[in-house]
Amino acid sequence: MTRVAAVDCGTNSIRLLVADADPGTGALVDLDRRMTIVRLGQGVDRTGRLAPEALERTFAACREYAEVIKEHGAQRLRFVATSASRDAENRDEFVRGVLDILGVEPEVISGDQEAEFSFTGATRELTGRDDLAKPYLVVDIGGGSTEFVVGEDRVRAARSVDIGCVRMTERHLVRDGVVTDPPTQEQIAAIRADIEAALDLAEETVPLREARTLVGLAGSVTTVSAIAQDLPEYDSAAIHHSRIGLDRVREITTRLLASTHAERSAVPSMHPGRVDVIGAGALVLLAVMERTGAREVVVSEHDILDGIAWSVA
């Protein structure tokens, strides 16, 4: 067993996994898994820079994670940074801050690398299941980008496109610094147009319609699953490997896009940091299902974070 720590720093959240990994048996035993909404990508689509307050929120989470990693005695640590820090002019400031706090330099990975980690983390434990046919299409809906990966036992094709839930919200739903509540039909149509254009790009590389099982990752998808199950609170065990049909996803997406901030906040399983961006995230999921013809999505709580942990082990 090797005790490893993995950090995934995305556009909306930063997450930590400390686990014991046994490459011989394929077992990854969680010791600590946590997530903090830091909104690192705040304003990046508009300004091209990481905001000072966003950096401070992220560094505060890193200081907390450093204590957890030390407490568990992890032997190896890998810190991966994704869409927001890829796009920012001042990403060197981010890199220096993380290095000072955690002692490792964040790897600002490419979209292709991000896709490979997501695929590994999501599908490693699905191998051998008779009820889930291959090839898989793994869709990781992040804050700044969405990754599409098709493969059987390993990645066959992958593409990252810029249609994350934060990016779509900031681009189309923010007016004078405030999120439109609820969005207008014109705003929803503009988001949908961006998503469809991005799906066209993804299909140039990834055969989206060849997949026989759609696997959905990240907070937008897991939150839709929690809503679909009417969970009284966010329950990772109930969400992991749950299945949601297309009609249910369409119903939930329609409801989220027609609701107010207060109504979304009142959903028991809704993380406060997702209240303003969940509508756009759900719309991405719905558009993917409609484009690919998927009748259901299999929801996974294991994703890029688990793939990073395996890469370290």
C-alpha cells in the first residue's frame, strides 16, 4: 500500500483525496475526501486574470489541506490545476502560492491529460460489470470546461471544450455583476447555442454517438442526481453509480432554469457554491444526452481526483 494525496484545483472548486492505494489489487481506500468551493475562475473568462480574492480563497483551502495531508502522513502528493489556471495571464502567482503552502508545484495540465485522469478515475471500478456496455463516454462537466472521453479499457479519443458551468453563467447570465434570477429565454438560448457549438467541436475528435454507456462526473451531475433522488442532504453513497433517465434530467434542468436563487438555495442537497451555476451545468448535461441519444446517465463520484491518485501511486 502507498499512502497518496491528490489535489484537483478546478474553476469552481478545489478537492483533496488522501487514500491508500494498492496497484497490485486495484484498490483505492479513501482516508479523507473533501471539497471546498473557491471559485478560482471568478471573472477569468472576462478579464483573463485570476482575481486576488479568488486566489486568497484558494490559498486558504490549500492551508487547510496541508494540515490534513500532514496528519495522515501521505508519502506522495500531486497537485493538478485545470481550466481556470490554464487560461489566466497571472497563473505564476497561483503557482508560487501553492508551492509555498504545500511544497509542490501545481501542474497546469492540458485538456487531454485532464480527460485521461477523469476516464481512469471514473471507469477503473466499472470493468467487469455486465450491465454497463462498452465503449464508455465519460463527460466531466467542470466550472470552466467540459471533458469528453470515449474508450473501452483505456482512452480512445478525448477533447476538452470551454463550456463549464461557471464560464457559461458568467458569460451569459451576469448583468452588472449580478446573476439574472431567473434567466430569460434569450439567455438560456445563448447558453444552449454555445453548448451546441462546443459539442460540434468535440465531435470532430470524439465519436460521442458510438458510446453505449454515458458516465457523468463532477458537481453539476452529482447535484442533479441528488435532486432526482429527492435526497434530504447530499449523500455520496446514494449518488455514486446512481442512474438518471433523460426525461428526469430534462425535468430538473427546466425547473432549475425557471427557479430563483432562493428556490435553488432551498434544495436540501444543494451546495451553496453551486446555487448560481447549477442551471448552466444541468443544461450542459441535458444537451450531451440529447446529442448522443443516451437514455440515462450513470453518475460517478470517482473522477479526475481518483485518476490523479492512481497516477501518483
